[in-house]
Amino acid sequence: MVKMWFTKFELKEVVGAGTLEKICDNCGNVGEHTLAEAPYGLGIGIPFMRPVLSTHRAYALRCPICSDAERISKDEAKALMRRGK
């Protein structure tokens, strides 16, 4: 989860992005990790509520077995998005 102000936001899967087969750091299983994103930074919206628009996105690879997420850079995420299309 990504914390923004006083609210935590769930990671949402990036539709159409490629996957990456790797060993999960949490459970040790090998699987096709999916790309997920969550908003962070300054947001426009009602305080204490989910923002309508945020300034940045955080990207992570999510394990298909235990759902643990490992944060990755924006460049790595963009490469996975290009590979999936």
C-alpha cells in the first residue's frame, strides 16, 4: 500500500502491461509478477478522501501467489508497459 496524507491506497494492476517471471522475495515461489501502480504525491480532491488526480504514480511488481509487492522504478515500469502492447 502507498500512504498519501492520511489515506492508504491499494495497488491496482496495470491493464495491458507485460509480466516478469522472477523469484518472490517474500514467499520464494517463481511466478509471472504483474505490474501494479498507486497514486502518491500531491493530490486534487476532497481532504481525507481518495484524490481525483495525483501528481505521481508508484509502480511495483506483484507476486501472483502471495500478492507481496516490490517497488520498481518508473523506467522499468514503462518498459513493461511497452512490452505488453
